[in-house]
Amino acid sequence: MDKKEARELLRKYLKRGDMVYTQVLHVSRSGMFRRIGVYTVHKNRIINISGLVSEVTQFKLDRKDFAVCVNGCGMDMGFHVVYELGRALFKPGKDAYSGEANRDPGYALIQEWL
């Protein structure tokens, strides 16, 4: 699947203001690397969208856990993944949290930890 197809499929699953769930599946001993699973609910089913997220963002896919690989620490990495996903999918518009006009599409989705 190429980036364009992955983006179209994600847009089918996700609309502005939708919830995206993240789950840390692995943290390295140094704490500088994580594997994070990314999920959403579509038609009352939980869907692992980590592979699609990897395709449309800069995050690599770990095939063992089927999760995105995230380097770094010192911030909420689940939020970072969902923020980058929002930027990859949407154009500037309304903020999902406040409903106010916001130029940054990174805030189009809402993130919650599992």
C-alpha cells in the first residue's frame, strides 16, 4: 500500500474530532525509544491503524508488535504520534479540543492512552 492509499483509508476511519487511542508496548532500557500501538474504533470495532499511521508519517513500523517506533523522551509520545497523524491527514481547520479555528491540523484528532 502506498502513502496515498493509506491516507485515503485513514480518512475513511477518522474524521476531525475523533478519538485515537495509543498504547505503549515497549520502552527501551534507556527510555529513549518506544513502540506505540495506535488504534481507533470504527463501526463498533477496535482497529489497529499503526501500519497506516507508519505509512503516512515519518514513524517506522515494528513488525513484531505491529506498532510505530518513536525515538525521544521528555514529552507525551502518544500525543506526538497523534499530532503528526493529524498533520498528515487534514488541512488547517477547527481544533478538536476547543472547536475554535486553528491553523494547525495536528490538533484535529483527540488522543487518549489505553
